[in-house]
Amino acid sequence: MTTGASLTASERQLLGRALTTATVMTHVTPDGPLAKAVELIVADRLPGGVDTLSELRSKGNARRDRWHTPDTEPWTGADWSNAMCGEAGEAANVVKKIRRVETGTGHHLPDTTEHAQLIRNLALELADTIAYADLLAQHYGIDLRVAIAEKFNIVSEREGFPERITVPRPDVDHG
Ligand SMILES: [Mg+2]
């Protein structure tokens, strides 16, 4: 299943049982159109199935409005893009520190614990970057989930690669 990796183990088990039952009852193949339709419906609805970007949008908007209250000057596209690039810079700075550890540069000796902590820091800075990317996208009326899928597919098509991402419906899963 293309979206199975995003489901929890119990959700996958439940979906598997449902598909088996549907297959027996309707004599369709597990990879047929019905199974595909059920898979897409479930992937859109199940908690944890999809999708962090949608939740980031709804919860991120609520949190943005705590900081950006009506009595503050609204941020422009330049402000949001600056914030996003600032976080990307923080991520790059962490990578600089990772490379110091990896290469033993300066006073750094290879240190597994420090390396693991830096990788964790990198994950958090990358997450900040994505959070601001979504806020920047929203500022210009862009659905980032749709844009990610569309752009991925454009590049795959251009390069003649078979990988495709299902383009989500822009009007669902934002709450
Ligand atoms: Mg940060």
C-alpha cells in the first residue's frame, strides 16, 4: 500500500482485516480499485494516517495567532521567508558542528553522544524550517501539501522516474 507506511501498526492491521473482508464479500482483488479507494479514504481519515503537515497547519495557525495578535503589525511575505531562511541557517549551523565532530576539527574529538545530540538538534531546526515554510506558503495562499506532491511529481515526470506522490485534496484535513 502506498500510504501504509504512514499508518500505525494497529491501523494497518485494522485496514488489512477490512480489506480482506471486502475482498471475500465482493470478490475483488486486494490491489483492485475498491481496495485502492478504501486505502485512500482510510489514509485521509485515520488519526496518524495523515498527516503531520495538515495538523501543523491547523495547530500552527492557532499558535501563530497567539504571537501575532491584532495589535501587532502583520508580517509580510518577506518576514515569513526571512524566518524560514533563518531556521534553515540554524540547521546549517548545526551541520557545521556535526562535521566538526565527524572530522575531529579543532578541539573536537569524535564523540558519539555529542554527535547524537547534534543530530537531534538538526531534526528540530529542520522542523522549524518546515513550520515557517508552511506559514510562508499560507501567506501567499499556497497549500504546501499539494505543492509538495505536485512538485515531486513534476520532477519525477521530467526525469522519467516512476515515483509519484498522491496529490491531496486541498479542501480536507486542515482541521
Ligand atoms: Mg530554530
